[in-house]
Amino acid sequence: MRDESARTLVRAFSATTDEEIRSALAELAESAAERLASEGVAVDEQTAKYQVDLRYHGQGFEIPVDLDPGVLEGGEVLASLGDAFDAEHQRLFSFLLKNEREVINLRVTVSGPRPEVAWKELPDGGSDPSAALIKETEVWMDGGHVSAGIYDRDKLLAGNVVRGPAVITEMDSTTLVLAGHAATVHSSASLLIRPV
């Protein structure tokens, strides 16, 4: 889980200070951390990533620059941002300008730990996929109408073999199994489609 806070702060480097940037980023981090904590992520399990969009005065685009959290604890924020911006501008465009640098946006992303995701394995269902059959219908394939089974992917089990022509449906996608092909359901829930 993660939460992001951002603020537009259009300022030339000469019109701002390390403390102003440090304070604004701290407020953004606190706001994102509170929202994440309200979702059940303990504060001591949260990590923050700081990013500032910078540009040269007069440019029409910004370059996002990451800021090391250690710099916020007493380092020279603007100098660090300026060096990182110059390095990224040089990398992207192979030149630097003498124009003054400007801060455009401040952004803090607070993340929780990666969740433990267990490997899901489907139970064995043998080769017969009939429990997942929704209906038989006519589909247009190879220049004509053919009878095809419509299957619910959520009901398929490991080892089921869906012979084409067939359509396997699920919430966010549809898989077509052509005539002369078969889709075998792997224990990981992947469909392995091969000619038969």
C-alpha cells in the first residue's frame, strides 16, 4: 500500500530556502503517513520517497529529481537538488543551461511493506471442464458460424482441457480457443493453448 501527497510550489532557487523545502516536504510526508496509518499500515513500517520537479527558468517542462531523505535531516537541500537536476538534465539532453533553476512541484510517496503473497494453486479437476461451461452458442470463425462453448474461467480447475472452438471469459479479459486447439488449465491457473 502507498499514498502520495503533492504540492505545487513555483519558486526560483533564489526565492526559497532549504528550510522552506524541508518544511513543505515534511508536511506532505506527515499527511500521506496519516492516511496510510488510517488504512492500517503502522507508522514504523512506512518508508517515504521524496521527489521534486525542477526546471530551468523559462523551460516548458520539468524533470523529476529524487531527494535522499538523509539530506532533509540537515543537509543542503537546494544544493543537492541542483546537483541531481544538472546530472539528469545532462544525461537526458547532453547540455546544461546557465538559467536559474526553479522548483515546480514537491511530492512525497509513503509506502508500507510488501504484502506476503501466497502462491495460489488450483485443485485438480481432471480433464473435463463441463463444470465451468456457461452455455453453447454460435460464433463466427474461419468464415462461418460454428458452435462454441462459453466457459467461466473462475470455475476452471487444474487439468481441465477446453477444446476449441471455445471462449473462456473472466472479469477483465476473454480468451478465444480456435478450432483445432485446446487450452489446458495449469495448476497456477495459466491457460496453455496448443494445437491438437
